[in-house]
Amino acid sequence: MGQTITQKILAAHCGKKSVEPGELINARLDLVLGNDITAPIAIREFEKIGARTVFDKDRVALVPDHSTPNKDIKSAELVKIVRDFARKHNISNFFEIGKMGIEHTLLPDEGLVVPGDAVIGADSHTCTYGAIGAFSTGVGSTDLAAAMALGETWFKVPETIKFVYYGKLPKWVGGKDMILYTIGRIGVDGATYRAMEFAGEALPLLQRGQLLRLFVEAAHIPLALLCLLGSPPEFCGQLTRNDGSD
């Protein structure tokens, strides 16, 4: 039986030729993400389990973007926890305040997420990376802690819902309108632990991030992922991984 793009990515990351919906797997991760709200909790749990260092200093990203600049002493203290952890473990992708941006825009821009990747982040909108054809999902801080130590996590392979958008969008209608309309049709729990794959000529290329960022609003359990079908080859061909040489 054929495999969806979701199944193909997961199979490639757990060393199998194929996987089936409902199957439990351990998947290797290309990147794990934390921010100034979720990473401090993950760091505490990381240290509690006795982990000595992160699995790969180049595949952990810490982006303190929620309170920038820090709005008070408490937010500054949270960023300090993240900064100290990054320095202690020599993490390459700690983005200091003043040298970063919105986390889910920043990581693809920096070449840290590319098509075919498997990514988790302790932020519900991590599913944004589906816009470039990646498997991506938000997780809790304890899952992030384990992933920073092990470089892998477990998933139940999700079933997939495919949405095809036909025709041409009218003026002033964009990606956010499309996903809100879709959620209105399927309900706020209509994609719980499901993959949503999007296709069709009506998908606006430059607004796909908006469409996918709000996907989590259709899943009460935001462990579902999404991948994007039909990205033009010339678009995906421009997305290459930053090897740290520039």
C-alpha cells in the first residue's frame, strides 16, 4: 500500500521502509526547539534526569523570542537560564536578543529546517514548518528535555486528512482565511492526532506559513503534524541546510 508524505518522513527517521497509522515508533530528530517560556522548564527536567550534555549541539535551537526585549525581571531571569544552558553545552543555535526574530520564521531562514526533516518544538505553532514540507509538531517541555538528551522521541503514526483547495482566491483572501474556514468545517478537534496535508492550485505560496501555523487550532492534542504537498520544485530547491560554514 502507498505511503503518505507523513509516513515516508517518519519511516525515514525510524529506519524502516514503511510505517502504518497507529504504529508506535521512535524517530530520530533533525532539530529540537525551545523558547524563553518553555525551555527553562525543559532545562530543569534535563538536569533532573541527570543528562550530561545535549545529543548534538548543532541540532538544538533556543530562541528567546516571546519577551523581546525582556519586559521585566522575571522574563530576564528566564532568558538567563536559557543563555547559561546554551553556554554550558556550547549550543550553536542560541539566538541572542537583538540577533534573532520570530522562532518559526527564523529557523527556516537560517537553514535549520529543510524539506523532509522531522522537528519537534516546545511551542504549539511548531507545525509551521509543514509549509516547507517538513514533519513538525509542538510538544511539552518534558518531551523537549528528553529530546535534547536523546535526539529522538516516540510517535504514534497518525492517520492523514488531505485537503485540496481548487480555484483562485478572491482579492484580500489569504492563508489565514483558508485555515480558519477549514477549522470551521471540521471543528476545533477535527484533526486531533491527525496529519493534515494540503494541496491544490489555490494555496498561496507566500502565505502557506500562515495557513499551517494555525493548524494546531484544529487539534486538541497538538501532537499531530502537517506536511505540505505540491510545493514548486524551484521553491523547495532554494531551501538548503546551513552547515555552519557561513
